[in-house]
Amino acid sequence: MITLGNISLRHGSQILYVEASMSIFRGEKIGLVGPNGAGKSTIFRIIMGQQSPDEGTVSIDKGLTVGYFDQDVGEMSGRTVLAETMAGAGEVATLAAQMRELEEAMADPARAEELDALVTRYGDVQPRFEELGGYELDARAQEILAGLGFEPRVVADDVGALSGGWKMRVALARILLMRPDVLLLDEPTNHLDIESILWLERFLREYPGALVITAHDRELLDRLVTKIVELDGGELTTFSGNYGFYEQQRDLAAAQHEAQYARQQAMLAKEQAFIDRFAARASHAAQVQSRVKKLDKIDKVQPPRRRKVVEFDFAAPRRSGNDVVRIEGVGKRFGDRTIYDGLDFVVRRLERWCVMGVNGAGKSTLLKLVAEQIAPDVGTMRLGASVELGYFAQHAMELLDPTLTVLEQLQHAHPRATQGSLRNLLGAFGFSGDDVDKPCRVLSGGEKARMVLAKMLYNPPNFLVLDEPTNHLDLDTKAMLTEALADFRGTMLFVSHDREFLAKLSNRVLELTPGNVRTYDGGYIEYVEQTQHEAPGMR
């Protein structure tokens, strides 16, 4: 259906693609993966015709419909959430608007003379509208919005009143409602909670069209895609299977390439040593000449390209008291809405609590109470002896000094640290080379998140309170962070929608549901086994 043939593209001095090729066939589900900045989003823009390659061809079957979701949702206001969603449904939305206009015209006495023409036109439009499922459009839009976490009362509100994250959900709903032949989804899970991710996963698994998706959710890729296209070093390489199988095949291919390269280098060195040794001897001239010609004809194996994934040994925190935080009889309301009423909760040293709950259950509110960002209306919240608390939330990114560079920000926070150790830390969080000299004001949301985490974890506190710490992190950085936190010798309380992060780090689960609080011994894996659902909203 869609083929990119030998495309090449350069942005200034950066080469994105060199004679790269990929194909999308009917019904395929493809994961597009690669390091940040490799050009994954640009692939989508090239397919959509928003950008052209310097060389190569882009072939798209005639009549093919393509839906594209990206992080730039544009302005939304003046319509309800439902109307905004339905307005993006493609041809069926256009036909619905035409039918409304024709119905109004046919009911207008002033246009009685045009009635025959209007009826004829309506007769042309209505069958196509019915063929595209237009009469179920409203119900399908409601179902998609509910799946993405919208409450019924919000669906009828002005879309302009929503936050940026919720507007992105509306933009995603528009594309899903459109039901194109090919879906291009660029990081659709960034602003979704775990219930919405699970719903989206199921929706996409059952979707009959082709799908190309970029995502930092490994679990989603493992369950959903049947093909991986890797973009790295300007090349597009296709692997069959899900993300886990791709990792195995990639590592195997890299090991084989490295072994082949090493064998050839050893052979070349041996041949060159013979040439150097006997080059001046007339008795060996023929042999030397023969070996020189042999070396000239050999196809040289290219040196292996190694992904640069920097590891960092985080310092051990100081020991805290056994009771890290104690919450007793806490009540919290926002307006006429009660979040907690008589909440009792204790976190003890070395426990790693993940907080589960549907939207509005009070997950982030609990973390803010513990971090003393807000105060309870009634009851008490007390930190234990020798507790040093580090709090990560999305608003923490706003506290970065925009006038400082990435490296200067860390130097300011840790003045006694060596520049080498700070550079190693930044490398582990994806800042290498000239990236450390970027002013913080130009950093993307994901880069700011990495910056804040690096700043916190250089000399880690003994109690980490983390609200969605993996948002915007690429798969390699997320894996590094997960591994580092697995070795963290302190206490954790966190909210995350990343199932791998939850499974690997939690050893306790706190489930918040309206009017109820439950605790579970064991981590997220045991929670799923006990409850038979992956999130509270998926019962």
C-alpha cells in the first residue's frame, strides 16, 4: 500500500536517512523504533506529504486513506468535545455536514423551487453516508471518547476548556473515529493513563486497517505489533515479530556482525603482516603482489555501529527510620468533590508502593500530600525520622533555570561534583556531546523530564515520590532508569502508566477507587494475578 524507496534526507549537517526503504502492507501492525532524534516523526511527515525526501520515492496506492496523529494538535475551541471529535472523521463527517445543509434547505419554503434538485442531491449523498457507517457515528464517537477516559459530562463541554493533554486525547479520538486504511500514530500513549492505554491496545489489536506506531511503551509494542522497523544511523531495517523478538534478533545480528568483522580484521592483519615482512624480498615478490591484489578485491565488512547506552552507578542514600511516612485520618476535598475521607496509610523503609486508580481517584493528590505540596483538610501526614524526600512531577520541569545550560544546571545543583561524573550522568539520561551545552529554555518536554530526574538522582534522597517519571522517556533511557531504580536502596511511592516499570519496581500496591482504599502485598504482577485485571478501571 505504501512504499518508501531508497529515500535520503539531510537537515543541515545532520543526515537522517541514506537510501532507506520500508513498506506498509494491508492489515500490518508495525512498530517504528529508534533513538530520539533519529527521524521517526519525519517518516510520518514524508508519508503524509508534509515533507519531501532529498532523494528516493514515496509510493502510495490511489484512493488510500491515511490518518495521522502527532503531538501538535493545534487550536481547539468553539465546539463540544463530541462535535470536535466527529468533525475529524474524514469523508463521513463531510457527508454528515452536507446532509444537514440539504435537510435544512429542503425544509426552507423559500427554496421550494429547488426541492427536486435538493432531493436528488440528498439521494446521492445519503447512501454513501450510510455505507460509511454514518448513522452509528455518534455512538462510535461516544464509545471512543469513553475508552480514552472522557466522562459523559465532559463530552458535552467546550473542547477549548480542556488541558493540552486532554486535547491530545480528542485529537487521537478524531483519528480513530476516521477509520482510515492506514493509521500513523506518533506517541499516542504519552498523555494516557493505564486504563486508556489498555483500551487503545485492544482497539488497535482489533483494527482491520494497517498501523504504524511509535511508542515508548514496550508492553504495548510486545502485545500489538507483528513487525518492527528500526531507524538508526540513517538506515531502516525491518524485523518480523514483536519488540521482544526484535531485540533478540537485533542483538544476534549485532553479535554476528561483530564476530564477522573481528575475523576479517584478524585475516587482514595477518595478510598485511606478511606483505610488510616480505615486501623488500625479491624471492617473495610474486606472493606479496598476489596478496596485495587479494586484499584490494576483498569486500570490507563495515565496523559495527554500537548504540551508545551509558550506565551510571547511583550513590546509595542515607538510611531513614523504619516509618517513612504515616497518614492518619486524612480528608481532602476540592470544591464539592471528596477525594479522601479518613485515609490511613503507612509507608515503611524499603517498601516500593505503586499507586493504582482510575482518573480522579486521587493518585497524584496523594503524592502531593506526601511531598507536602498541598495540606490535608483534616487528619495528619508525618514524615519519619531521617527521611530525605525527592519529588518528581511534571511541574518540576518548570523549576529549571532557563538561562543555564544542561551541564550548568547540574553544576549549580551539585557544586562539589566533578565535571566528568556529571557528564557521565547526563550521558546516561541521553545528553551527549554538544547536548550538555543546550540552554534549558530550548529543551523539549522529554528532555526537561530527563534533566530533572538526572538532577534528583545524582545524589539520591532515601524516599523517592515519583509522579509519571517515564513520560516522554525513550525505551533505552527508560530501561536505564528502571534498572537504576531496581538497585535503589531506599523507599519509593510512585504513579506510572508503564506496565513494565510497575512490574519491575513495585513490591506493594495501593489501589484507590471511589470510596474505597485497598492495599496488596506483593507488586504489580501479584496484583494482576489476585485481581484478574491490569488496572482498577478494567474490571
